[in-house]
Amino acid sequence: MRRFGVFTATIFTAIILAGLYGIIHDQITYSISPEYFTKFKYQQFGFEPSWFGGHRQTVAFIGFLATWWMGLFIGVLLGLTGLIFSNYKVMQKAIANGIRITFITAVLFSLVGFFWGKYHLINTGVDWWLPDGLINKNQFIIVGSIHNFSYLGGIVGILFAIIYIIRRRLLISKNSTN
């Protein structure tokens, strides 16, 4: 029964952490390209800044909404993988490390996205939709790259975390048979 509690807590925790990640992520990317939000994300979400008290608050709300579902995905996958442990305390620790791995990977991929956008995409161009009337097209492209790489980093991070959790379980099994 305790393992089910760890599984449930994993989902809840991952959703909250992913939402917070999205809030912080979008505050940073808004600083790089406000137009990415004012000319793209606001329309995508159907939001007006006046509804939330201004641009920063709207960006925070968008950040949470754009990432909470990734937390659900992370929580379910890592929680299910963690069920390979019979001891709930070991399960909890392995999953916590898996969550760290996932989020660190997403942050690192975001940084790669920044550099890829800044040093490659603004020179070669993109085949994405770009809104009309952009004042700073390069900054918009950089932020788009950061966002895309961040999601990719989340997916790769989940894979790394699952591998970590399985390897942790195999190591425990190996040590208990020696």
C-alpha cells in the first residue's frame, strides 16, 4: 500500500515541479523575447494580459499550463517504473533521483536550444510559422528553439531517469545475491 502512496505522490510532485519549471522557464524566455508571447503564446492560449494582471503574470500562467501535463507524464512513467522496488523507501529515493535527472536534463537541453537558436537557426532560418510584424525575429527564433529543446530534454530526461531507476534496481538485486 505504501508503494501506491509513493506512486501517487510522485505524480502530484512531478506535476507541481513541471508547472514551476514552466513558470520559471517562461519568465526567462519572456525576458529574451516578449514577442514570442505577445504575438504567439497569448493567441495560442487565447489569453489577454489584463485578465491576469499584466504580462509577467500571464506568462507565468501560460508557463504552468504549458508544462503541468509533462509533469503528469513524468510522474506516471517514473512512478510505474519505481514499482519494480519492493521497499517503498528505496522506491521513493530512486524516483526522487529520477525526477532530478529529468529536470536537469530539460534545463541542459534548454541551454543547448538557446545556443542552437542563437548560433545556428538565426543564421540559417527556420521553417516554422513566424508572426507578421516581428520587431526582433532573431530573439523570437531563439526562444522558439529554447522551448522546443526543453520539451525534447524532458523526454530524454525521462528515458535517462527510467534507465537510472532500472539500473538502481539491478544493482540492489546484484548486491543482495552476493
